[in-house]
Amino acid sequence: MKLSVFLELVEFKAKTASVLPFLIGLCFSLYHYRLVQVGYVALFFVAMFLFNMAVDILDNYNDYRHATSGHDYKEKTNIIGREHLSLKTVWMLMVGMIIVSAGIGIWLSTRVGAPILWMGIYCYLVGIFYSSGPRPLSSLPLGEFFSGFTMGFMISLICVYLNTFQFFDWSLESILEVFLISLPNTLWIANLMLANNMCDLKEDEQNERYTLVHYFGVERSKLLFIGLTFLPFVAICLAVWFKLAPITNLLTLLILPVIVKQARVFLKKQDKKETFPCAVKILAIGALTSVLTYGLGLLFMS
């Protein structure tokens, strides 16, 4: 398998959606708790990255197997059919990644406690059933919630817990603190899924996938897209107000003109090749800038 084919199979370009929530959790651990467990979070990063790739392989695998007849999705769109990949090879690659990832997670749970095991089980169940089963989560009007909440919030929460497991307080206040600092990523990731479903509406309906866009309609989905694009900036301001993020995090507001421009282009036309990259840029630019401005504040920590 060529490297370029492998990278497309695991949807490498979309890994921003998991890496940046991890980095926000890392920054929050340093800023709020003054603590980082380098070894544990490094292992978690490897496990997270492997499982994220495995989930994307599973998504492509299930989409290929379950595609209905009457259009050329299998032959011309799906990477497995287009590149004539062996289903057995794809399956073994995916299973291998899941096993290694799960092994790391189980070992970590023996070192830092059961909470990491339960959080991991939740993430694995969502990841596997996101595209598997008789009614995958991605084919329901739940995909935006589960993708945003699991990748945006849970990855950050796991990262914070790994760094502070000796004294982490499982109070509502502590959980809400992590939720607020992870909210921008949560919303932007959900927004990316919404944009994807807006672009794929006709194809999804042909494949009997009835997503949120199917029920909302395109116009109401556009309004939701606007909300999910700009509410993260409100969350960033609130995080600074409650002293959960450094004041430098407010510099993220400077990218608003860029985000507005990308949102306008996408709202005019929802097309996977032409305008979907605008939604990807909103997530990448927004989340990356948020991490960088948060990290900048760490430099001035006393």
C-alpha cells in the first residue's frame, strides 16, 4: 500500500480533530494544575492517535461494504474500491491498531486508576459504533454530538486526568472547568461533521443515512453551522473570565475575519470538493490559534 493511499485511508488530514483537543488538555494541566505527567500523556497520545486512525479505517470499510447500488460510490469515491485495496488487509490493519491502542490504555489504567479505563471504554464504544452496527451513530442525527463531545471534550478530560490523577477532584466544578476550556474544540469538531453531512446530503440519503441535516433541512443547518462556528469565541472569552485560560487566549479573536470569510464561502455552496475545505480550515485555524495563544500565556506564568 502506497503511503499516500494509507494516509487517505486513515484520513490523516483530519487528525487535527484529535491532536488539538489533546494539546488544550495539556495546556490546561500546566496552567491550572502546574503539572504534566510526560510519560503517561505521551503513551496516551500514541494510543489516541492509533485508535483515531483505526476508527477512520473502520468508517471507510463500513461505508464500502454498506454502499447501496445505483451509483458509483464504491468504485470512484471510497478509497478502498478506488484503489482496489484488499478488504482482508484493511481489516487486519485496523484490528492491529485497535489492539495496540487498547493495550496501552489498559496498562495506563493499572497505573493511574479505573477512571481512565471507563473513559476509554466509552470512547472505544463510540468510535466503533460510530460507523458500525445496523444503525451507525454517523447515520443518525447524533453524529455531530458524539463526534464533538467525544473528541473535543473526552480527549481533553482524559489528558487532564492523566496529568492530575493523584488528586483530580471528580466534582461538577472540575468537570465543568475542563468542559469550558474544551468547548471551542467540541463545537468546531461538531461543526465539521455538520458541514460534511451538508455536503453529503444526497449521497447519504441514497445510502439510507439520515443525518441531522436530513431532518433539519439545509437552511436550518446553515443557521446551526453559523452558531457552531462562532460560539467557540464566546467560550474562549468565558474561559479567560473565569481564569481557566490566560489572557493571551483572547488573541484568538483576531482570527475572526478569517473565520467569517471561510464561513461565508461555505454557506454560499455546500460542496465536498470546492467548499468543504472551508469547514476544515475553520477547525484547523480556530483550534490551532487557540492552542498557540493559550501556550503563549504559559510562557508568562510565574
